[in-house]
Amino acid sequence: MTTHLLTGARPLGGEPTDVLLADGVVAAIGAEARRPGAHVVAAEGLVLLPGLVDLHTHLREPGREDAETVESGTRAAALGGFTAVHAMANTTPTQDTAGVVEQVWRLGRDAGWCDVHPVGAVTVGLAGERLAELSAMARSAAAVRVFSDDGKCVHDPVVMRRALEYVKAFDGVVAQHAQEPRLTEGAQMHEGVVSAELGLTGWPAVAEEAVIARDVLLAEHVGSRLHVLHLSTAGSVEIVRWAKARGIDVTAEVTPHHLMLTDEHARGYDPRFKVNPPLRTADDVEAVRQGLADGTIDTVGTDHAPHPREDKDCEWAAAAFGMTGLETALSVVQAAMVDTGRMTWADVARVMSTAPARIGRVPGQGRPIAVGEPANLTLVDPHARRLVVPEQQATASVNSPFAGQELPGRVVATFLRGRPTVLDGALVPAGVHA
């Protein structure tokens, strides 16, 4: 494996230093890093972060390869600075058996762009009725530790309680898509002034908040871990804040789009802005930004949800919910949180690497930038500006809500155990500089 010398990099946005990567680890930092024969990566002015970890990615394979494959999705992840992603269970067939999660895990391993950790379904076929093979998936080669019916809510409190109890045996976590189905039947966007003016069926904030309130109490009752996916309302932030103050073992995530966009974007009936949970109000955006900054919200999860053109190139009511996000997530977080002074780059490392790796129990990821640690790293140019052109991205789908917008920051390089998957902003095939 080639030795790489990153010259003048700024770990976590701090003082510039040299960093040597050798044999898959950080071999030296500072003056000791300069060794002859190393491949030099000029990193002056660049921020060095631990490789990003996404707890919430839809890779679509098996079953919807017209939208994304593990290969195309992990290429997008590497270009976005990610060294590990969690692949959600709503595939066809569903990731509800050891065989299917192992298939996805092997596809990720063979692709080689980043680590792929399959998420196991909580219930068989995401139907919300019978628990899936949780223990078998945990004991499989994929070593599943995160379980979710994402895309659907585990709405039955008895089933949710049993799942929370069951995963305790192998230190798993249930990641809940908080959506009370009876309150959101036919819902198209956030319930409020804009939905009333547009004549679209509203999606009330309480449909999310009621499920979170129930589930934090269930988690407390059974003494288990709960993770709240794509939290989107001010009320949800307050519930999680209350639960943490009470000592309940709950974590939460927010998506990049809920940090940046509001329901006002629906006024043009452009399906690029149709997502689940829906874009909320400006007050909700302010609340989730504050929650992320003060630690109430633990992580940023992309909820990367690619769709083929025909699923989005249609009228609003018929369009699929979801947005791509792997290749824009870091830039959106920079724009919403770093450039506004709410967070430092060390904070970004916490919410996009350290915390998601800890929650997902991902070994070797989210580690400190220190000698002897695995060289899973990302180099970012915080001063760059780039225009989002979905057709030029690696993901197989083009449903980005940021199409045509200029965003700050650019991933210059990504290293997976010391091997560059991205250099100079371009993918590096296995065997090159390896």
C-alpha cells in the first residue's frame, strides 16, 4: 500500500500540520511525518476530518437498481467524504433475513468505495406485525446492530416494545421512522399555512412528535437504546431534550435538507421538494439547527433517497417522497452550521463521524485523528464554491433539492484505511496509489 503524506492539513480546522498515512493507519503527525518516498497530497488550507459516517442511506439494491446500486451509491458516498454508510432495509426483497443483509454487505465489500453496514428490518416485510430475524441478522457476517422499518413507522406499541427488548441482547438499536399513520393518511406536505394555500393535504407535526414521545417512554421502560430518524419539528427537539435530561438512552438525527429548506419550497409544486418527513416551517428549521448545535440532536443523517426520473418527473401528488444527499450533505452542513458560526469543524466531526459511528457500533470509524488510529479520513476545501449539477454526480438518480444552487465546500480527498478513494475531487479506482 502506498504511503501518503498530507502536507499542511488542518485537523478539525485547527493548526496546519503534516500527517503521514501508512499501512492503513495514521503513522505520524507533525515533523515526524515527513518521510522520503511518500506520495505527497498538498493539503494546505484544507480541513482534515475523520471519515464521515452516515446512519441513513438508501442504496436501493436489491430490487430498485434503476434508482441506485450499491456500486453507484457508495461512489457517491466516497465523493461526499463518507467512509461508511448504513444501508436501509426497504429493498426488494426486504433486508429482514441474514441472507439478504449478507448480500448487501458483500456488495459493499466488493465495491470497495466505503464500508457498507446493512440496516436490518424490525418487522417482516416492513409490515409492522411480526419481528424479523433480528438475532440472526446480528450474528450474520454483516453483524447488524441498527434495525429500522424506515419508510414506515413501527406504529404498534407492543411490537415496538418487543423490538426494543430484543435488541438489548446484542447491543443493538432500534431506529424509528416517527410517523403516526392514521394522522398522515394521504398527506402531501407539512400541515400549515402553505399547505392550506396550495390545497395539499397536510402532514401535522404532532404525527411525528406523538410517536417520539411514546417511544422514548418505551425505551425508558425497557432500558433499551432508541434512535430517532430524520427529526424535523421544534416539538420533536423539545421531546428529545426532555428525554435526555431524564436519562433516557435516546439519540436523534436531522437531515441536511431539514437544516436548510422549508415548506415554502413547495409553492412551485416541484416534486424535488417532496420528502418524508416533509419540509417544515422556518421556525422548525431554526429549532433543529439549535438542537444540533447544543447536542440535543446527535447526528446528521443524509436520508439519501434516490428515485428514477419517472418517479419524480410527474405531478406532485403522484411523485415519490425523497431526495438525494450523499454528495451535498457536508456542504449543506457547512452552509447551515459552520458558516453561520453555530458549529466548528470539530463539531462537524462529532455529528457526522464520531456520534454516528458510536450509535451504529461501527468499529474503526469515527476515530480521533491520532497516531495509530485507522486512516479513515476526509480532506475538505472550506473555501471552495460549487454549483450542484445532479447529472454530473455519481449517484444514479438526479432528484437533488439543491440542483442549480451554489454550495460552499468541496471534498478534495477521501481515504479508506489509508487507501484513497477520492483524490483531487475525483474517484480513484482500486489499485491506483494503493
